[in-house]
Amino acid sequence: MKKIYALILSVAIVSLSTATSWAAEAQATEAKVLKITGSATVQLPGQSAAVALVEGMSLPAGSTITTGAGSEVQVQPFAGGLASVAQNSTVALEELSVNKDSSGVVTKQTATLNLKSGNLVSTLDPSRKSINNYGVRTPKGVAAARGTVYSVTVSQTGSTVATLSGTVTLTPVGGGTPIVIDIGSGMIVGADGAVTTTSLASLVQAEAAAGTGGNEGSMTEAVAAAVTAVTAAVANNSISSVTAGSTDGGTAVSVLAAVVNVASQANPSSAATFAQAAVTAVTSPTSSVAASGGNATTAAAAVTEAAVQGAVQTVVTQNAGNPAAAQAAATAVTNEVSTAATTAATNSAASGGAQVNTGVIAGAATTGATTGTTNANTATGANVPPPVTTPTAPPAETPTAPVVVPPTSTPITPVDPTVVSPSGG
């Protein structure tokens, strides 16, 4: 009898072990096409010809997406992930899988995208970083992240990685020491294979001096692509796919504000453009803010403050040795961003978007300028006074419709530490 019991117990243990092992194995999944702007095609695995890409289409591993000029495709590789394929790009979905435990809970979700050419911006939910296993393959290696916003470009002149939140780790082809690219940093791999990793601001400034900022594959373009991708995701509410599957306008705005802040630090001369795009996105009637019933004035103020803070911090740092020049530069960029943001909000309202209080936006710009100056002074040891802001009013012909912010609205922190720099990338 004891032998029978022992045999039954042995069989049960083996069965349990087999079930657990099966549950832990990776199971193939598919990516979903969320949004298409312009035209794009996909070549499915086993097919010799590409077909038109359609919104809502599910794509298995082995599919290759190609976008046309002026086009963009937003793909959800897994829950909490958004891959924005820019114009004139080709991306292959190399691996798509999930691992689940015996109760069906996802313990790991994997996506590897092979960027053959063009630009790809990836937005990953930091709250899922313990299970996210995401990477973008480049000729240099795989740029991997878990809870990050980063822009990867591959061109004939080389490749770039720009980190706008969190941390990205690039594992070189054939092994070697991994390269860590922290928030606000970028990596450029030249055609000769030489690698340069430093701050985005330094890289963009060097490109401006050389007149190469507008070139294909430049870091300047990579930073701008990240802003374009995230603003588009917020404007059409695709960002909900990376904010715990919810239409949380506050979280979406925090992600956008974080990206705009770092982008403006990297390229202060484009801060007004970034702010204009961000304000237009959050006030759109189809945005994450509208979908969640959020307050558009609060959202517009948050992204404006973030843009000003980032831009002012850089221009004050660059002119720290000359306080008068630093204050003048900070004043100029603050007024430029404030004017662009208030004009964008007013124009959006006139076109059917949310009504906002432009006075609140202007006030947020002043707050961002003060914070940016303080941050720069702390970093450099300088004593530059805050800028004197006198924002230009929006065009008179554009109607302004001020709205009082509801007393119950919750202010959005422009730079949410959990979004900007989640530990572990």
C-alpha cells in the first residue's frame, strides 16, 4: 500500500511540475494596429507581397511594417506598450510573446522590434516594468527598456538612441559591455561604428553648430520625433494603451510633460514648437484628457510649465558666466513658449477643442521659468535672477474663451518622477 501511495504522489508531483513548466513557457501573441496616419503597408510572414495596413489589424511576429512619406503608425506590441513608427520607416516585428504563471497571470511580456530604417519611438508603462521585456534592434545592438520613452533612428549615416524618460540599455551585437543611456542622454553610432554617448543638449548643440540638425538621422530629429509621437498618442487617446490600460488623462499628461521637458532641455530653440504641439494635443476633443473627463486648462498649464522649465534650465546653464545674458535668454524663451502655448490653446478652442483659461497657462510659464532658473543656479553655482516675463497676447482675431478652473480639479505635476526616471529603466 505504501508503494501505491508513493507512486501516486510521484505521478502528482511530475504532473504539477509539467503543468508549471508549460505555464511558464512563452506563448506567441500578436501586436495590434491602433492608429494609422497617412499610408502604410505590411508584409505578413509567409507572404511574398505587402498589403495595405488597416487600423485594428492584429500582426503576428514576422510581420514587417513600412510607412510612406508623411505617415505614422501606432502599434501596441503588448499591454502597456506603444510603438510609434515614423514616416519612411521599416520595422519588423521580430518577437512577440507572453509568459504566464499557473493561474494565468502574466509574468513577462516580450517584444523585440527590428528597426531596419527610419525612426521608432517607444513608450512603455513604468508601472509594468517588472514584466516588460522590450527592445529595438539596431545595427549596433538591441536597445532595451522596461518603463521608458525613447526614440531610435537608423539611417545610412548610422543610428541614434535618445532617452526622454527612464533608462535604455544597449547590448552590442556579439556581446561586449552594455551601454547605458540615461534620461536626457543620447547615443550616436556613426557609419564607422564609433559611439558617442552624452547629454542630448550637448549633441543637439553640436549639430546646430555644424548645421546638421535637420539631417536625416540627427539627434535633433530624433528628439523632435519623440515629441511628435507622444503628442499624437495623447491627441487620439492611444496613450491609454500605455497607462495601465486606462483613459487616465492625468497620467497621459504626465508622460507628455516629461517628454516635452527633456526635449526642451535638449533643444530650447524648439521649446515653443514642442509646447504648441503638446497644448494642441491635450485640448483636442479626442484626447486622453477629454476621454477621461480631465481638465484641459490644468493639462495645458502642465505641459507649458514643463517646456519652459526645460528650456530655461538649459539657456541659463549655457550663459551662467554672464547673469545678465542668462536672464535675457531665459526671458526670451519663456515669452516665446508662453505665447505659443496660449495661442495654441485659443486656436484649439476656436476649432472645437476644449475651452481653456489662457491666464493660467501664462502663469504656469512663469512658474516653469523660476524653477528652471533655480535648477540651473543649483547645478552651476551661479546667481542668475529669474526672467522678467511679458508674454505676448494671442492674435486679436482669434476668439478667447476663458474658463474658470473647477475648484475640484487636481493640478498635474509636469515632471512626474515615476514617469521621468523609473528605476531599472
